Amino acid sequence: MLKSSKYFRSSLGERNFWGFTKCFIEEKREDEAADWWPSWTSLRPLDVSPGYVDEQFVELEELQDDATPNFVEEVVSLFYEDSARLIHAIDQSLENHPIDFAKLDNYMYQFKGSSSSIGAKKVKTECTQFMEYCRAQNVEGCKRTFQQLKGEYTTLQRKLEIYFQ
Amino acid sequence: MNLVASSSVSWKSNSNNSDRVEKNEFPAGLRVLVVDDDPTCLMILEKMLRNCHYEVTKSNRAEIALSMLRENRNGFDIVISDVHMPDMDGFKLLEHVGLEMDLPVIMMSADDSKDVVMKGVTHGACDYLIKPVRIEALKNIWQHVIRKKKHEWKDKDFEQSTNVEDGDQHQKPPEDVDYSSSANEGNWKSSKRRKEEEDETEERDDTSTLKKPRVVWSVELHQQFVQAVNQLGIDKAVPKKILELMNVPGLTRENVASHLQKYRLYLRRLSGVSQHQNGLNDSFMGHPEAAYGTMTSFSGLELQALAATGQLPAQSLATFQAAALGRSATKSAISMPLVDQRNLFSFENPKLRYPEGQQQLNNSNKQINLLHGIPTTMEPKQLADLHQSSQSFVPMNMQGNARMQQNNALLMHMSQQQQKQPSRGQMLNESNNGQVSRPPLSMSQPLSSNGIPAAILSRNGIVDNVRGPVYNPVSQASSMVDFSLNQTTELQNSFPLVSSNSGMSTLTSKRLIPEEVNSDIKGSRGFPVGYDIFEELHQQKSQDWGIQNVGSAFGASDHSSIPGTLDVSPSMLVQQGISSMKKNGQNGNSPMGEPQLNLFSGGNLLTVKAEQLPDTSYQSNFLLEQFGQDDLMSAILKQQESVGEVETEFGFDGYPPLDNLPV
């Protein structure tokens, strides 16, 4: 499916942020759309819920090739592992008294970096927000944002799960 | 190279560049080292680079990456590193790579703020990528490799054309530099070991006409280089002389010249970082604490006190020099002030180490002023002597480094307040890595400006008396050196304490341990006194520095005794001790009592009774920083006069030997 997306992408004129989803669907209908349609719809989390991943994700898809057919999946799993550790650390830090904002900022910086690497757009936005609260030493703001972040993170996981199927 | 299946040309091979360029594989095979603590990012980068047909090595730890680079100097063409890493700052890695291996380094970060990008530029990164990195950005990184090689060739060309010695070496056209030179560089680098000097020379001769092997600046080589530069003085360090001093076969003047250029940039950056008023911070950091500690104590009073210990003056000088040498004694920061910091740090000794404890050194200019005051009083001759001494110290420093380090911890503590460049310290620490062999460049220079300490020492008759080491500025250095060499244990103790203590303690008590010293001082005995004295004498500015010095001398813990400013640097400590001794009566502080001397060595050091030194002005000498140079001089002179007045219990008649000092 990824391959088709690439292929499809280049032929697109009209692009949504995916770059191809819209047209793709229509085009596919012309071809063997009936067979493809269901899988495409489920394949494209962006299509369904735009904003969860951005172009960086597409970049990753582009990197995938015959030599490494599961590249995106591998990267995303690695991301889950690493971010789980960070989330846990941040949770713990938020429970500490007094709160070490510098440490939190550091964790979040790392988290932001990895989420932007895989193109997790919404998660990244929450990270930025969190870091701002951190700098302002706003505990409530931090905690609240972190909850939101975790929500976005979970949603992303769900969507990507569908994508990988 | 696997990726470039069809190409027989590789970055490592000796094949002609043109072949490679002609074939479309270029820039395939570029050997990239990627360093990033984020595993996701690392994996993505690796994949991207592989897709560009580069040869990728990845590492998630900067230390590992650095050791990989060191082991295989010619194994990589370019390094890509993240800025924020847990084990080592990306910029530090950048500096290391730039100095030691001279490879192009690309920094990357999710942080795109201007100051961070600027930092990358000032540290010499050849590019800065913002995460998330796109493959398009990576496709063009080969340009940095080519560019760098081109510049090297150009430098060599230039140098060669102007360098008669090089004779018939001629440069290949720049285009050919990159590929072929990398191959040659590999050869060059691998053989660039002392034992392989001959090979290197041969190789060089063979390839000189066609290719210029790239010199790999190993740690040892760089240390030699730094030593040579220090010896010559940063201002006078010309490639030719450095080359002669280094005496490394196979090394060309061009190699040295380009490395010197980089080194200067590095130093400049260091000095720029440490926006200390006096700009001494940088220099301070690296200076051996011992050296500085002693230096600061050069105030007239101190000298006298030192004289009592006998060791002190010489020691101070020694420490001073040692400090200049850039030992890791961050504590030296304190002592630095004594030396004309400006001069000292003009080079910015990059190798300075910050003692672990270095946290915000109070970086008060005042502290630095302390030193400033002193230098002015030095006579040119003395300065010259000092300079010489310092130079001789260089080797000493290295040996004493271990000791200094110990001292450093102590001094550092003391000088913490004074120094304000914690970052600098870190940087320095890193760069120093405890390498003794890297005396700060500033060493050679500063001494001249520090005339005062030397002057003081010379005036201090005590020097002669104590233990024997000669305390003239000139001789002091040498004696100090000997002293330090021979009396490692002693020095250790003494060093930490802002020089003065160290000198004293080591000399007299031989068992002066920083901890002990601190505890002795703890009573903050001298603090209030010293402080007061300074205040009295120098209305100009009761610098925290002075007080701080005092405070620090006595141990950080004692700072509380002196409200606020007691973070006196170690140098002050000595002074404090002395002043406290003298001040005994003056301040009305109890500390002044006899225990003052204990500061230096668990009490054994000097039995000088504080009461004996009623002369406050004497103490003011210690607060060098507080006074302007002129003031300092006058203070010192005054002290000297007053010294005579002081009871001779200490035997302080104009720095007479301290007979009654229990040694």
C-alpha cells in the first residue's frame, strides 16, 4: 500500500496534506477501486483524521524500499519504546515535589524531537505547549498539557495501528 | 561502499578523483558518522544516509563516537551530531573533532533558535540542520567535505608558495584534493605516530608532489602543539617556531599553520563565552588552582605571611605559573586575578579545566582586579622573571597536575564565587580532560603582567627562609617547580587553598590537606577581619572579591561568616589567613587569633600570631582586587613597611624568615 501511495502521489494534481489522498481515492475508483477502496481508507490515518501526522511521515514512507519493506513500522515501534520511557519519566517528575522544571523541559525536548522525526504533528504541538508552561513554571498548565499530550499520543497509536494493518 | 556496487572508486581508495567524479556514484561512499541520543532519529538518519548511498556509522553516545574517530582517524569523512546529548554537549564534541581530527561537522537540533545556531557557527560547525531532517538536506552534505579539503589545499598552496623550506612541493589542483587526499590522508593519518615518524616522512615525500596527506591531530600531537604555543606565547606563536618546538617529523608548517588558525578561533570562542569583565574567567578556569591560589596571595601581607611559611611566596609563584600553565585547577581562577588577567587570558586557554565544583564563581571583576593590582607593581625585570619562571613551570604543571587537581577541588570551591563562568569551566574541564600537558596558553603571557606576585615574592624575605626554596620571582618559579615536584604531597594540600595556603601548608605542614585547611579556616577567622581591613583600606570598592576570596580561602562553608562576600578565592585565603593573623587586633574579630595560621595547615603551618599583625593595611594588600593596581602597589608597599612594624613574632621584618614558625 505504501508503494501505491508513492506511485499515486506523483500522479496527483490536487493534494491535501498527504499529497494524494483525495485524488487517489477517486483515481482508484477508476481502476480497481472497489478492491482498493476499503484498504485505502483504513490505510490513511491522515485522511481520516487529518493533522495527526505531517509530511515528515511521508518522508519516512518514501524511505521505505524493497530492501527495508518495514522501515516505517520499525521506526514507529522504536518511537513508541523511546517515548514510553519518556512519558513515564515525565509522569514521575510531575509527581515530585518540588517539580524540577529543567528536567521536565529536557525530557519534553527529547520527546518533541522524536515525535517530530516521525511526523507526529499533534503530539509535537502539545510538546511545544508543555515546554512553554515549563518555562513559565506553571505546574497546572504542565499537568494539563501533559494529559492532552498523552491523549494525542494514544490516538496516534491507534491510527497508526490501523495504518500498519 | 557496499552501496556503490559498481564503483570501484571509493572515498578510501587512492583512485583518481576524476574517475569518481565522472562516475555517477559520487558522492557515494562518503563515510558519515552520525551521533544522536534519540534512537528514532538515529534510525531515520541512518536510513536516509544509506539511501543517499553513503556509508553510515551510527552512535548514540558522543564518547563512543569520539573514541571511534580517534581509533580510526581516517575512517570518516564527515560527522553529523545532535546538539543536545546527555553524555556530552554536541558543541564540545564538535570542538574535539575540529581540533583533533579536523573533520567537517554538521550539527542538528530540533531547536532552531538563533542563538543556538549561532553557537554552532562560532564553534566551527560547517552546517546546522533543523530537525526533523529531510533527506534532501542530507544529500548535499558532501559539499562540506569537498570544501574543507579545498581550503586545506589552498592553505597549503599558499603556505608553500611563501614557504621556501617546502621547496618543491606543489599542490594539486583543488578539485583533486578531496578524493585522493582522503586516501592519502588515511595513509598519513595512520602513520602519524611517533614510532612511525619515518614512515610518515617517506610517505609524505612520496605523495607530496601529488597529494597532501592530511595530518591527523591526535591528542598527543595537539598537546605538543599547545605546549609549543604556550612556550612561545600566543602572540608570538608562528607556525615555523611552533613546528620547530614540536619537533615532529613529517609535520609541515602548513599543517601547523592551519591548526593554529583553528586553535586561535577556539580560544577566541572560549574567551567570548566567558564574558567575564576581566575576561579572565576563561583563563582562570584552566589555571591550576594551586598556582593561582598562591598568586593571589601575593599581596604584601600575604607575602609576609608566606614568608613565614617560607614556602608560600615561592609557592605562590609556582602555583601561579602552574595556573598559568593551565592546569585543570579551576581554582586558579582566583589566582588568575592576580595575574593580569587580561594578558593571561588573551589566549584563552582552552584546556583549562574547571574544577568540578565550579559553580558560579562569583565572578566579580573585583576578583580579577585583585590580580590586576598586583601586576602593576611588578617591575619589568620581575615580570620577566616571572615569565621565565612560568615557562619553566609548564613542565611542572604537568607533573603537578595530579596534585593540582586535588587542589583544584579545594580551590575551586573557594573560588567558586569568584568565577562566574560555570559553563566555561565545563568546557574547559572537558577539553582539559585532566591533561596536564596542556598548559594554558596564557601562561606564558600573563606572567609578564603579573609582575606583582613576583615582585612581592622577591620582596618577601620569607621566601628564602622557608624550607629553602628560593622565592625570587625567577628562582621561585624554579624552586617552586622543584618544590612541586618533590613535594607532591605537600603541594597537594597547599594547592587547593588558594595558593597561599597551599604554599604555606605544603611547606610548613606538609600535611596540608585541602580539607584540613578548610576546616582550619572554617572558623572564618580571618574573614571578618580581612573584610574589614579591606573596607578600611580601600574604600574604593569593597569588592566581594576580596571578601570572597577570603571567604573562599577559608572554605566555602565559612562563607556564611562573612556576609555575602566571603567567597574569597583561595588566593584570598592566604591573605585572609595572614590578614586575619594580623588583623587580630584590628578587627576585633576573634578569629584573628592565632588560629589564623592554622588555616594553612591545620594549624601547624604558621604559628604566626594574628595579633602580631596589627597592620590592617597589610591585609589590604591581599585584597588586591579591590584596589586598582596603583592602590595595590601602594598597599603592598605600605604593607611592607608595616611589616616591619609588625611584631616579629612571625619574623616579619620586611619578610624576614619566620623563625618561630613551627614547621
